[in-house]
Amino acid sequence: MSEKKALRKSYSNKWVFGVLGGFGEYFNVDPNILRVAFIVLSLLPGPSIVFYLICALIMPSDDRY
């Protein structure tokens, strides 16, 4: 039986809070691509940093470790 997929902060693949590592694991995308995209979006006007901080607060941590 396969494990149910859940969006969680990554414990093993994190730089700051593990949010982008968690998104990468959930969507099966390289987290480094997401990190580069986040940095580029952070330079543009918009709520990207606020979105990241909200995700860091509300996303559950990966409890497998």
C-alpha cells in the first residue's frame, strides 16, 4: 500500500524552514529550482516573502525523522 502524500516542511532538504523542500517533495520537483524561482520572485513586487513566512508558520513539520 502506498503512503499518503501530505504537504509538510522537509526535515532532510531544508535551507531555512524547509518550506520549499517540502513543496519539492510534494510536487516531485527539484527544490533547487523552486529556490531559484523564489529568489527571482522575491526581487519583484509582490507577496512572495509573506507567503513563505505564512507557509513556514502553518505547514506541519515532517515527523518521519
